[in-house]
Amino acid sequence: MCDERKIHDLYAVAQQLRAWIRAEYARASSMERREELLKIRVELSRHLEDQARTFQELQKLRALHQTQYMCLLVSEASTLSGVVNDRLLRQIAEREVGAGRMKPTDELYVRVKAKLDVLCLVQPIPPHEVREAMAKGAEERPSSAYLSQISIG
């Protein structure tokens, strides 16, 4: 029972971290800041996947993490009106493959290189969320003893 509680708390904190990453990514003004946030997201994903108790749970987590990752990248290449800049998205995808965060066989990368629609995979962060994030300023980082392996500095 105690282990169940720890897993539940872990996922609750992970949700807070995901929301924080999403908000910070929306307001990030530099490539360095976005890359820092993507590294945090990768570490969070790995940490949570290590906690998976079944293969099905692991598959669900991986699918969720992949969707969230694509959402951040598509948002980075989108205007506030939600229009995706295809050239910028290609540059972002190349950056992610170069950094090793994305595989050349990743569906988003393949679609971007083939100049196919990417919004069938994921929607960017809604414009109102971006405006709200930019208006708020930096948020306080969530913290937890459960996620001590993850650097959110």
C-alpha cells in the first residue's frame, strides 16, 4: 500500500513538472533555455519509465511522453495564431536529431523531412496558454523528494 502511495505521489509531482516545463517552454526566449527544458523533460520521462510496473504501463508512458515532446517542438515552430512555420520546424527537428533526443526514424522527423502535415500528430500549445505563460513570468519550480535524480536547476 505504501508503494502505491509513492507511485501516485510520483505521478502527481510529474504532472506538476510537465505543466511547469510546458509553461516555461512557451515563454522561453532562447534556444539554450528550450534545450535545458527538453533535457529536464527527457530525464523526467526516463525516471517515470523506470517506475513502470508493467509493460503496458511502460508503453502508455512512452506514448504520452512522445506526444508531449512533439507538442513542445511543434509549439516552438508555431505562431501565436497556431500556424506552423515548416522551415523552422525542419530546423528544430534537425537540432533534436543532432542532439540525440529524436531518432531519424521518428514520425515527426520523417513527416517534416517529407514536407507532410504534422498537425495530424499533435496540436501545438494553444495560443491562449502561450499568452498566459508569457504574461505570468517565470513560475516556481515544483520539487519533490521522489524526483531527486532530476536536475531542475
